[in-house]
Amino acid sequence: MEISEITELQRKFFKTGKTLDPAYRLAALEKLEKSVKAHEKEVTEALKLDLGKSEQEAFMCEYGLSLSELNHMKKHLKSYARRRRVKTPLTNVLAASYVYKMPYGNVLVMSPWNYPFLLTMEPLIDAIAAGNTVVLKPSAYSPNTSLAIKHIIEEAFEEAYVAVTLGGRAENQKLLDERFDLIFFTGSQRVGTEVMQKAAVHLTPVTLELGGKSPCIIDRDADIKLAAKRVVFGKYLNLGQTCIAPDYVLCHKEVKEEFVKAVKAEIEKQFPEPFSSGSGYGKIINEKHFDRLLGLIDKEKVVMGGKSDRDTLKIEPTVMDNVAYEDAVMQEEIFGPLMPILEFEDLNKVLEDIDDRPHPLAFYYFTNDLKKANKVISRCRFGGGCINDTIIHIATSYMPFGGVGASGMGNYHGKSGFDTFSHSKSIVDKKRILDVNMRYQPYDAFKLKLIKMFLK
């Protein structure tokens, strides 16, 4: 079926009003859950083929988190969808005020290749829970996972409700030329700009989940061994192909040597044989990105790793020391297993530098001083982050996830996701037994006095 036919079919289905019923949405989520569980092996194998993910990493970072969001939404959907009564001001005396959550209608979800299952399923779950029809467009760079997603959706839903469109740039352009009621995009800043430009033609609202260079600060009072352990985990998870990976490390001069030593020890412990087929270390998504990453490595500054294998598209966990802001590795989001380490002495100067740059999606700060940590977190603008850890703030349905500025707009997960795919309608139910005359013409000094009294 052509893309235009699918969108028209979905618009007609939405107009039937079936998805307005929370019970219908709950049944849809249960169908989705059943189909997802039936295809667990296919999803796991697809993630292995596309990104070299081990079974444990596939479950921990994609499949399991998707089920967690599904269970959360099943549990809370009815309360999220319920109309909410709010206070009515004196100006609307003898009235009741409500906020209704209304689905946008026909929405488009465009997902990336780095976490192809999770970053398709989570917004889909939120969109269904909010009562929308959905067109999914998974990435062409992860074809096996995209096909698995298509099998899951076709088993659970008719195309009039949820449909999957496969393909590359041509299909993306056709979709963006269509009129949707909302577009949810996860991917690069460059493509995000194109999506926003296309959406502007129809005045379509957008949610953009992008990325950027997320900093990680290691202060002199940090627990260095623990910091190294958690930074290595966050940096090299999925070979650094994570939008919230710590992109670069800013380490205090007094502890930098100790930190570099601890990082090397953690890499040897966590990734003893990265080129081994059974290591579970994964691979770079394709040769284009493999070559891009190799071009960012300054061999003179490599203190660990740096080796690569083109046949398997693997790059060793690599550490580069004495890096400067002018270096190639600092000019773009790395999105790979390269850890540049910069040195600092003045924390205030570091924070000024970070805030002068495009606002990152994530921010990480390691310290034993909670008071200082709260000051640092409140000063910088970024999407979300952690104190004394990395990555884990994404793994919850109880906090919003999203960027700010160059790293995106809007958020999702749990109630935030439900709200993102819903329009809040404000309704005043005015009673008929009394009609206050002061708002009607003709106006006079007495009416003005009354209006001032009520509105102050």
C-alpha cells in the first residue's frame, strides 16, 4: 500500500472515535505485548545481526526496557487519560473547569538505528496509550530489526491503526511530505532540522530527540575507581553508539593521572577481548561510520586502544589523553568507542565553556560533595543526566527524557510520553442559573471597578 493511502486510511480510522476509549487503547497495548513476546528471539537475533549486541545487552537496553514502558502504561493509562478538574477563578463563578487529554490523531514516529527496537517501541507505546493512530518508520541502517518490528506490528494491528513503512531516504521524504498531526523524530541534529522544516509546511508540531556532545566531569574529590568503572560502562555500551553516552571527559588536573590509570584497568576488565566473536562487544553499524570514527583518532594522543578490524567493523575501546577543544574528535558528536580526556583546574571556567556550547542531551558529574553537585547541575542547561553515574537516567518511566536547544525539544517516557502525544483541552462548564453582567457592554466606571477587583 502506498504511503498516501496508509495515511488516509489512518485518518479515516481515527475519525471513527474508537481510539478515544481508554479500554480500546489498553486492549491494543495488550495485543502489542503479546506480539512482542512472541517475537523475542527474532528481535534478539536481529539486534545481533545489525549491531552485534549480545543477548544480555539486547534485553537490558532494548527489549526489557520496552516491556517496562509497556507495563507502566498499561498500569497508568486510565489515570493519565482521565479528565482533570482544576480550580476555577472568581471571574468564572458558578462554573467547573476541566482539562481533557485529546489524542493528536495520526502521528509519525521516525526512529534511529543505534537502539532500533527500544527507540521505536517506546514512542509507539506512548502514542497508542494516548489514543493516536501511528505510522512507524524505522531506520534503513538496521534492516533486520526493522523487519522484526514490521512482523510484530503486522501481527498485532491493521494498517489503519498502526503501520510500518520500510525503506531509506526516498520513503522518508514521502512520509515528510504527508500531513501528520504530530511528528516524533529521534536521530541526528542535521536530519532533525530537515524534519522540522518539512513539518513547518503543514504547521505540524514536532518532538525531536537529538544528541550532541555530552560532557562528563570528574572532579578532584570524586571516587576515582567508581567513576572509571561507570564511565567505561556508559562510554563503550553499544560501542559508544548511544545518544546519551559521555561524549568526552573533563578531568581535574590533580586526579587525571589516577583516572586514566583506572579507566585502562576497567577497560581490560570489562572488555578483555573486544575482537573476539564471543565477546559481546558489538560492532559499528556500517563502514561509513567506521571510517568516520577512524578519522577522529589522533594516534599521537592515544594512550589505550586505537586498533580496528574492518572485516568485523570493530574498533577497540580507545582512550585519548591531553585532548584540546580544537582537536577533530571535539568538533562533532563522536557516537563511537573513543574517549577523549581533557584536563581542567577551574570548575567555573569549565561550566562556562559547556554552557557556551550547544546544549547537550546528557551531563554527568562525579564528586563526593552533594552541595557542589547540586550547584553544578542547576547551572548548566542540558536534557538530563546523573550525579556519580552515567546513562541510567534513561531507564525509568517516572521521569521525562528529552533534550533542550540543539539536543532536541519535547520529551517522553511514562506520563511525559502520554502528554507528548496528547493535546490538553481546557473546558469551562458554566452554569446557567446566574449570569454576571459586568463583562457585557456598555462599560462604565462601576463595571471597571468590579473587573479590577476580581482580576487583581
